[in-house]
Amino acid sequence: MFCPECGHELQAGATACSCGTPVAAAPRASSSQVGEKVKVRSQDALKAVKIIAVNPVAGLPEAFQSLEKRQAMEVGIVFAVVFEICAVIGLYLMLSRWAGSPGLGEVLKFLVLGFVPFAAIAGAGAAARKVFRGQAGTLESDVFIAGVSVLPLGFASLLAGILGVGNLEVSAIVVVFALSYTILILYTGCTRISGISEARAAPAVPIIVLIAGWASKVLFAAML
């Protein structure tokens, strides 16, 4: 439920908005309300992408600060879902050309594994914030940064699957570009959102990438 005056999202049971506008108590979430919330968060995610795509260094903290903590976390989850959809489709297309169409069991495994990079980066980012003494940042910001950082890799996976092995060089260029964007986003998130100093963020980012890559490799090897 949203405030009719300012559009701010209201918590269940709220009788007044933070802007002072009295409202009726918000009922339990129905399917229509859930759909409305998904639509609103998707719009927030699209706005954030437009800001970050133009200038990831300045755009990432700007996009994060334009959202409340819970909203930022939910937008990060939206990014993770988009990444998974792109990655699963891309992987499916690649495997279809190399080893035949995967069965339903393999597709379900892909869906489970699709959240591994996102979850690993979010967890590693939270740990780095503690270890490297980040002066700011919360779990919500860790989820937001992780969601944004995996998005370029999802688009790269989808494009590589569409291009196929015949365009291997182009796919490699796209993957390198996406990985560079991911590293830039992680560094910006560490320094400008989590409050880690630049000197400490320099080793923190490769550690986050290595941990996420290792965790993904282990689980991929175990399930496939």
C-alpha cells in the first residue's frame, strides 16, 4: 500500500505516512498488492540502471541514496533475478549447441545455481565490510551492490549464448567488458557506499571476486 499524498510505501498496519498524511490501516498483502510492489520495484530498478549505466562511479551511490534501505535491497534482488534469467537462457543456448538441449533436471539446477554468484558476492561483500573496517554500509547495501555487479555478467552470458561459438571472439570481448564493469561497480560500492578506504578496497575487490568465483565453481562442479 502506498501513501496517496507522497507515494511512499506504507508498512502493514500503518495509520499514517511519514509525511503526516493519515491513511487507513494497510491490509494484509494480497496478490494484487504483491504484483503492484513487484511493478514498483521493477520501475525503481530500471531507473537505477539508467543512472548507473551512464556513469557507474557517480551513478551507483546516487542510485542507492535515492532509495530507502529496504527498497535498495529489493531492487538488488530484482537485479539478481534479471541476472539469473539472462544467465540461464545464455547457458541453455550454449549447451544446446554443444551437447544437445538440457533436460528439465538440468534447467532446474541452472535456476538454483543462478543465484550462487549473487549470494556469494553479497556474502563476501558483507564480510569485506567487516574485515576491512567499512565505515558505512549495511546488509541492504551489500545486496544492492551484489545485484548491480552481477547484472553485466548476466547480459554478457545472454549475448554469448545468442552469438554462439561462431562469434567466439566477440563473446570474449563482451565478457571481458562485463567483468571490467563488475569490478568497477564493486570497487565503487566498497568505497562510496560501504565506506571502505581506497587503500583497503584495492585488495578487498579481488578477494570478493575470488571468493564468489570459487564458491560458484565448487557448487557448479557438485551439481552438474
